[in-house]
Amino acid sequence: MSRKLQIYGDPISGNCLKTKWTADYLGVDYEWIALDIRTGDTRTDEFLAINPFGQVPTAVLPDGRILTQSNAIMVYLAETNDGLLPGGPYQRAQVFKWLFWEQNSHEPYIAGRRYRKTYLGHDDSKIDAEWIPRGNAALALMDEALGKSDYIAGDVLTLADISLVAYTRVAHEGGFDLSDYAAVRAWISRVEGDLSINPVPEAS
Ligand SMILES: N[C@@H](CCC(=O)N[C@@H](CS)C(=O)NCC(=O)O)C(=O)O
């Protein structure tokens, strides 16, 4: 079987947008299949047959194989299209370091708060109070790194920037204030420009 790469995703999800922006930047020919995670599209029998975890993003490769986990899909796209991953083993490992860190130390707090506040309408009392200091610790660490180089893993745009920008640019929707993180704010604009995506307006 050979057909176009398919990506199942919901545009409210930064994890899904990461894979879309990577595919678009690399000029990949793919089909975007929009699901709505809030109305149960990821829990239908049809979708669970594709991804038993019931999550997006989910990629179906042209030969029918399935690939899940946003950062793994991004790595696959970069490897098969020769871009966004620097050449040497150490430099590539630096990119992977940030991808693992994003899922472990950034996304759980910054994306987690955003989903609960913006999409589930939870007020702060229903959200683990630890998520604010943990999210801020992640932002502070990024701000320090971005004070030394234009991009998170060095001087060029890589997968690490696309992965991290997805939820950092909407951190305000989770109650995080980026005004103390000047290097992060400048980097968001830089990466949005590179990816040709529009800034997300802050609530007035
Ligand atoms: N670590 C996974 C997270 C995947 C995930 O949590 N997906 C959410 C959207 S961001 C989802 O599909 N939620 C719907 C559901 O669980 O039914 C990744 O990076 O792809």
C-alpha cells in the first residue's frame, strides 16, 4: 500500500500543531485529518483501531505503518526530508535533549494548565498549585538558554524550537506571564516568523 502521509490532529493541540508546522516547513506532501478531542473523536472504535492510546497527533505513513507521539513524528519527518536536525551526533543529541525535556519538564505544566483553564474552564483551585512554579522554572531555564543563542539548541532553527514554541507561545492561556522572559518572547517572534505563523493575541 502506498499513499500520501496522513496526520490526524486537532489544531487546539500544540502537540498536533508541532507536527503540522514541521511538515509544512519541510514541504511534505501530506493529508491533515482534523479530529476534535473535546467531542470524543479520538475515542471512536475507528480511531482506536489506528491508535489504541486514543491520542493525537497520529501519523499513518504512506506504507500504512502508524507513528504516534508528537516529537517522534517530528523526528521521522526531519529524518525523511533532510531538515531541522543538525548534522553531527553531539548537535543532534542536543536537539533530542530539548525534545525529551519538553515532554518531561515543560508540556505537563504549561500545556496542562492551558487545557484545564482554557478548554475545561477549571479555576486555579482545581489545578495542582505546583504547576505554576514548575512551569515558571521551565520558562526561566529557556530564557537563560535563549540569552546565549538565537535558537534553543544553537544558532539555527531545529525541531527543538518547533516543539517548544508550540505551548510556550500560548503559555498566557494557562496563566503564565511571559513579561519577565524577554529572551523567550523575542525567540517566539523569531520562530513564528520562520514558520510563517501568526502571533497569538494576549487577552486584554
Ligand atoms: N505525549 C503525547 C501526548 C498526546 C496527547 O496527550 N494528545 C492529546 C491532545 S494534546 C489527546 O489526543 N487527547 C485526546 C484524548 O486523550 O482523548 C504527544 O506528544 O503526542
